[in-house]
Amino acid sequence: MRRSGRGPRALAAMVSKITRKVLKQRGFAEAGIITDWPAIVGAELALESAPEKLVYPPGERLGGVLHIRVAGALATELQHLEPLVIERINGYFGYRAVARLRLLQGPLPVEETAPPPARRRLDPGEEAALKEGLAEVPDEDLKAALERLGRAVMAKANRRDPK
């Protein structure tokens, strides 16, 4: 089946086009080393490190130096693991893209996350229905937990548009 026209496109199809210029300034031919960092070095190392830029010798595309931001004392461990990390990175690229690592100790960039949306308050009828449904639960701790769960489910399921 062939697509015709200019309908909606998947965001993933446009990401590389949008990020290409910024990533090239940092020496990355593709975003893969950044997005796949946990798969390349392992989840444990990826939590405390992040690739910053890849610098090649002038006129070359082999034997570059990968600058990695490292948090805390992991720098010493990563220094000992350098041959393994370089091997994994080059295996990822499929050629000898990286010859050395340059470790930069310091805080990692903090990912900003949006706060969860505020839950709406239940109206008196919903409150009464919730209390009535939980009236026969004998354990107070269980009743409190079920009430919190019920409140969250009811607030989400019956969301109204604020006016």
C-alpha cells in the first residue's frame, strides 16, 4: 500500500532530520550513540555516564576521542573498563570510530519531567458511593488503600472538562 498526500507522519521519522545539525556540531554522525548508550555500555554504567561529543582528527572519520561526562567515582571504574567500552562502541558503529575515551567528571544533565496532571475532586455523590462500597471492609489499612485507589480510578475515569 502506497501513501499519497501529506498526511500525519510518525515523529520518529523526523527526529533525525531535526537533530542532525546539533549532533554534527558535537561530532555525532547519528543520535544512536546517545539514545542507545545504555545498550552499548550497560544499564549500570549508563546511569552514571553520558556521551558528550566525539572528536576526530582533522580530515579523519576513524580513531576519534569520545568525551564522556561521568558522575562521581565512576570515572575510575570507567577508566579501567576503557578497552571494553571502546570495543563495544566500535562494535556498535561497525568500524573503528573511537580510539580513546576522555572522561569528564561532573554532574550529569538532569532530565526534566512534567509533573503529573492534578486529579479532579470527586463530587459528593461519588464520595458517597466510594464510602458505601468500602463500608464492609474490616481492615482499616486495607480500607484506606482501597479508598485511595478508588479515588484515583474514579477521578481519572470520569474526568470532566474544567470550565
